[in-house]
Amino acid sequence: MLRFSATGLPSGLSIDSASGVIAGTASPEGTFLVTVTVSDGALSVSRSFTWTVQPASTPKRSTDMAFDFGGDGIWLKYADTGWRKLHSTNPEEIASGDVDGNGQSDLIVDFGGQGLWVWLNDSVWFQLDTWNSAAIATANVDGNGRSAVVFDFPGYGTWLWRYGGEWSQLDWRSPRGMAAGDLDGDGRDELVIDFAGAGLWAWRNNNSWSKLHDQDVTAMAVGDLDGNGRAELLLSFPGAGTWVWRDNASWWQLHNMGSALITTGDLDGNGQNEAIIDFAGYGIWAWNGAVWSQLDNKDPEAITTGDLDGNGRSDVVIDFGAGGLWGWWNNATWTQLHSQSPEASVAGKFKQR
């Protein structure tokens, strides 16, 4: 006779020891590592998996965009109310993340010579630091819903800042590129950094470094390509094509061509991210897990994704340089968003709705 048991189940769920059926109503929301064991009294075997509990119904929220238009300053394009000039100064770097964990995106800005600032809750500026940074990224490294902000301070290495003023140094080296995503499905983001000449490294569980690859990369992005709750890492290796670090376990070649730009987004709303890639000289292509489709035959200067109309499908915002700013809407049609080419753009839910 087989007997079943489980550890790590979300509150409200239990396992029937005779049948192995797990039943109940799970609460609270969150990500749980569950281990199920079956035994015949002499031998046993266990399997572990990640279980994500989401609200019974989650209202869809439209994504806003922030653009750096150079000498014309920083502009926000709200999904529902149009354009707003946020600041007249041309920033050096911009990034977005929910630094205080209230569900609303904040804008992190490096104003050259004026330090690092945060546009908090779409209402107030506060100065994060008087220093300037060469690169900025955000990551929910603690799994608490708050975005920590990662800065490259040339000559002083890579540092992490948490809302409230806590600083910690991650490494003495400066990154060549950064990306963040939950590679192992435990609810905490891994920070992936290319340290030039030292290869690709991941800051795991907010406590240790592990090396992913010896080679440096020219482009990288993170997204859940198979919808299993774990993010895949997409990379372009010089001379070796475009590769995926899949399920935090193995390398898989997505294409034998290298990528000039990479991003991800759920274009068809099926819960799996598509890879959106600019193959230099061949235009913009999307990989949906089975087939390639061409979005445009022109090469862009930048690509960003976000659900601009709140329908559960990611839209693609593309900077075509002299051709202006365009949106690939609902995976079907092009719409011009602006005639001017921005120097940088980020997506976020900046407006409280």
C-alpha cells in the first residue's frame, strides 16, 4: 500500500495520504516550493515543484511608458490619459521598478552631475544619492514585492540599494550588462551580470554568485518562454548565435545568428513570453516557442514591451530612429506613437488606477 505526504503546501491545501490528491482552497498568495513523497513502507521517492498562488481574479492594469527625449527632457505616456512632461533635464540613465512595494512603478533617474533621483508614486521627486551611475537595473531580489535598485559606480563596483536607504556592495567590478528575473521560480529575482572579460554571473537568492558562462555577451534579456513560472535567460554570444539558459539548468541554441537587440513579452496573451529579437540586417522577429514571425524588415534602435491597453497581451514599442517611435499593437498592427526618436525608454505602471 502506498502512502503519500507533502511539505511546503500553501495554507488551506492538504494531501490525501491514500490517494495523493491535493485539495482545498489555497491562501495566501505567493510562490511555494512543494515536495511530495510516496512510500510503500520500505522505499520512497520524492518530487519537488513550485506552486504559485494568484488572486482569484486579477484586474488587468495598463502599462505606461517613460521616454528620454534628450534635450526635451523626460516624458511619461500614460496608457489612458496621454503625454505628460515630467522633467526638462536630459537624464543619463532611466529605469523603472516598484521600490516601495505598493504595486505602483517608480522611475529611477540619473541626472548627470545632479545625482540619482526617484520619481516616487507618480507624485514626488526624492534624491537617492549625490553620485552618478554608469548603469541602472532593478530586481526583486528579496521576494518581498519591492524592487531593489542596482547601480554601477565606475571605480567602486556594483552596488544594491533598497528603499529606506540600505546600501550593499555586490561586487568590486563594474558590469558590462545587467538583466534580472526569477530563474529558479522561488519568487526572488536573480540578477544576471556580464562582467567584461570574466564572463556571465548570477547573483542568486540574494546571497551568492554563481558563474553561468565563461563568455561575454553582446545582448541579453529575461522572460518566461514556457510559462512554467521560471524565467529563461536569452543571450547573444559573439560569433556563436543566440542562446537560451532554459529552466535554470541547460543551454539551448535559439538561432545561429547573433542578436543586436533582445527583449521579451507575451504578445498573444497565452501566459508564455515571446522572444522579440532584432537580427541586424534582417529586421525584427518574434519567436513564440514554435515558429518565427517577422514584425518588420527594418532594424530598430531600441525595443521595449508593455501591455499598453490592459488586454493581457504585450505590445511592442520600437524606436526606428529617424522614423520615430512606433507601437506593434496586439500583435497585429503598427501605430506611430511619436515622430521623435527617444534616447531611452522604460515601461512601468506609473499611474495608480
